[in-house]
Amino acid sequence: MRLSNKVAIITGAANGIGFAAAKRFAKEGAKVVIADFNESEGKLKEVELREEGYEALFVQVDVSNKDSVDRMVEQVLSTYGTIDILINNAGITRDAMLTKMKQNDFQRVLDVNLTGVFNCTQAVVPFMIEKGTGKIISTSSVSGVYGNIGQTNYAAAKAAIVGMTKTWAKELGRKGINVNAVAPGFTETNMVASVPEKVVDSMKAMIPLQRLGKPEDIANAYLFLASDESDYVNGTVLHVDGGIMM
Ligand code: CAA
Ligand code: NAI
């Protein structure tokens, strides 16, 4: 198994890509922390994984709130005693054209998608430095790398993740910590379900592989970057988008 006894915090793991990753990591022997705002879904997913014989723990967290993140990390440490992997996967959209975007929708997306990544990483890094090892993976997006109509707020946060990833790779590499990002393309989750059909169709038409991503496609990339197989990969942005833009 590729993650035997590793403790992995996956934010936003109650749904979509995060849950696919939780399942994949659990199958590879990890102790998985489902760190999510959505308590009802999170508890259901904890039970689902436990019933399949895996080690899983749901902890409610709002990644945009530093105190909430600190409490989550304390609970993980008191349950499992260590943290080996952090997947900064939680994210939201509040799409609107620039001229119509409300200030609070701009700010909320930055709070969750950008400050949330900062909060979680800052909270776990001292423990990884102490151990001299760790893997941090954050979720960017095709929108952050290339821009996307209607996503000023989201693209800003997802582009910033690339900058933070490269900065942390430089700061933390010498401490034995690998820091990387994954930039998914359009992937079949609730997030895309709310996108107008004609936009999804036009995106699909641009993808050489001619299909949207599946949550498992992204989970596989997280797994590679979380496993020992990527020990010499640092500061990279792994595009998992069917080749939508090159
Ligand atoms: N490509 C080309 N033209 C587009 C377009 C696109 N992707 N999106 C909108 N337009 C055009 C519309 O056709 C329309 O043109 P006309 O004025 O000529 O009619 C114009 O822009 C205005 O669009 P709307 O009428 O839709 O404007 P609205 O204010 O009602 O809605 C919107 C704007 C909320 C941004 C809506 O268009 C929308 O939801 N678009 C999709 C945004 C999107 O792609 N989000 C991705 C979510 S998934 C995700 O975020 C995951 C990830 O990382 C990729
Ligand atoms: P999703 O909407 O299915 O799941 C997101 C999860 O994050 C939910 O369980 C939600 O409760 C949780 N969450 C939201 N706000 C939170 C907060 N403040 N604190 C803790 N948890 C919170 O979305 P999906 O598609 O699985 O997205 C996962 C990640 O992948 C996000 O960062 C998203 O931006 C990114 N992404 C998604 C793409 C897609 O096409 N679905 C494409 C590119 C990137």
C-alpha cells in the first residue's frame, strides 16, 4: 500500500473530489481526516468509510476561520498523534461577471479558497517541520492558470495558490516538506452541476480527451503527490485537465 499508516487531512472531503481522494487514500492504508464544513455529509462519509473497514475521522471545520482550523488540527493530533499529509481541497464558487460581482462574493471566495489554504497550511507546518517530513498539496484550477469568464474571485484565489505553492516549496523544501499543487479542469462534481449547460458543452468541446474529469482522476494525482513516489517533486503544478489548454 502506498500510504500505510499515514495521517492525511483532506479539506472539503465530504463531497466531490475530496471524498474521492478520502476513499482512494483510505484504500492505500491512510488514516483519513474528512475536514469539512458540511457536518451531515461529513459524518455520513466517515460512517461509509468505516463500514468498509477503513480508518476515517470527520472533523467539522470552516477553513476560512483560523480558530476553527486550529481546533481541527488539535483534534487530529489528539486522535492520531501526527499529521503526514495535508490536502487543501476545500473550495467554493460565487460566479458573476466582473461588472455584477458583489463585494461580499468576491471576499468570501478569497476567504475560503485562498485564506483557507493559508490557515490550514500554517496550522500543520510546525508539526511537519518537527518531524522533518510532510506532503502539502493544494488545489488550484484551470481557471486560476488560464482565467475563466465569470470567475474573477475564483481565478484570483486559484492563481494565488500557484504563487503560495512555489513560495512554500522554497521555504519548506529544506525542512523535508514537499509542497505541490494540482490544477484540475472541469470535473464532474456539484461545483460544475450549477454551470449553464452551454458553457459546459463549450468547455467539453475544447478538451482533447473529449470528456470532463472524474473526481477519481484528480484523486489519483493527489495520491501520487502524497506518496513516496513523488519525493523529488517540489513546487510543481500538476495539470489534470484532459489537455484543455496547452
Ligand atoms: N464563453 C463564452 N461566452 C460566455 C461564457 C463563456 N464561458 N459565459 C458567458 N458568456 C457570455 C454569454 O453567452 C452572454 O453573452 P451575450 O451577452 O452575448 O448574450 C454574456 O457572456 C453574459 O452571460 P450570461 O447571460 O450568462 O450572464 P449572467 O450575468 O446571467 O451570468 C455567469 C454570468 C454567472 C458568469 C454565467 O455565465 C455562468 O455561470 N457562467 C459559467 C462560469 C463558469 O464557467 N464557472 C465554472 C464553475 S466550475 C469551477 O469553478 C471549477 C473549476 O475550477 C473550473
Ligand atoms: P464540491 O463542491 O463537490 O466539494 C467542496 C467541498 O468543500 C464541500 O464538501 C464543501 O462542504 C467543502 N467546503 C466549502 N467551504 C468550506 C469551508 N469554508 N470549510 C471547509 N469545507 C468547505 O467541489 P469539488 O468540485 O469537489 O471541488 C474540490 C476542489 O477542487 C475545490 O478547491 C475546487 O475549487 C477545485 N476544483 C474543482 C473543479 C471542478 O470542476 N469540480 C475544477 C478545478 C478545481
